[in-house]
Amino acid sequence: MRISFAKLLLLIAFFIVILVEARTVFAFFGIDVSLIGIAVTGVLVISALVLWAIRPGNDEPTEP
């Protein structure tokens, strides 16, 4: 793993907060974003983050 499990959980929590607040900011400016759109975006961002985190780094050996 590139980062520890605790750091990964913190990053996921941070992105969830960012997504919820982004919907609020968009609503403030009159841009209507559906809950489904934010949920899909969240799933994609968190999935990409988890996939990046579980890939071995450049200095880590890969298993045969």
C-alpha cells in the first residue's frame, strides 16, 4: 500500500465532507446538483483513491 489504512480513512472522510459542502456551495450560486450526481461522483472519487492506495509504490516490491 502507498499509504497507511488510517490515512486512507482520513482522506475518504475528507472527500465526503468536500462533496457535501460542494453541493451546498453550488446551491448557493443557483446551480442545482442532484443527490444522485454527488453520490456517483463520491463513489468514483473514493474508488479511484482506494485503487491508488492499494497499488504498490515505486520502491515496494511486487509479489510474484
